[in-house]
Amino acid sequence: MSPSNLHRIAERDVVNDVIAAIPLTIGVFNEREIDACCGGAVSIREAAERDGADVSALMHALHQVVHESDESAVVRAERPS
């Protein structure tokens, strides 16, 4: 997952790759009891189905974290040094 595609998280993306690219997403996986450690080598969809999480709600939460992270980065960049 390249930095230019961070805002384009897809159900087919591998959990571990998403966490590596966007560390804040680990909280989303943990809140939904998605095994992001030993079970993180599968797609978001597979992990959600395996661990009993709603895929749509999970994707929404992941996109929300990315959006909030992007907004924080813009605010930091706009602050004078």
C-alpha cells in the first residue's frame, strides 16, 4: 500500500499492510476484535468474516480514521513554525 493510496483502503487489502501503512488503524481492528497479530495476513474482508465483524462498519471506521488523520496532517502543516 503506497502513501498515495492510503485514503483508498479496500476490503481486499491485507490487514497487516493497512496497519503498517497507517498505524492508527490498529485501534479500529482492536475495537472490533479483529486478530491483527497472527491473523493479520489476510484481507480485511476475510478477517472481518472470520472474527465476526461487520465488514461495512469496519470499512467505514477505517476510512474515518484515515480522514481524521489526513485532517490533522493538514492542520499541522498550516501552523506557523
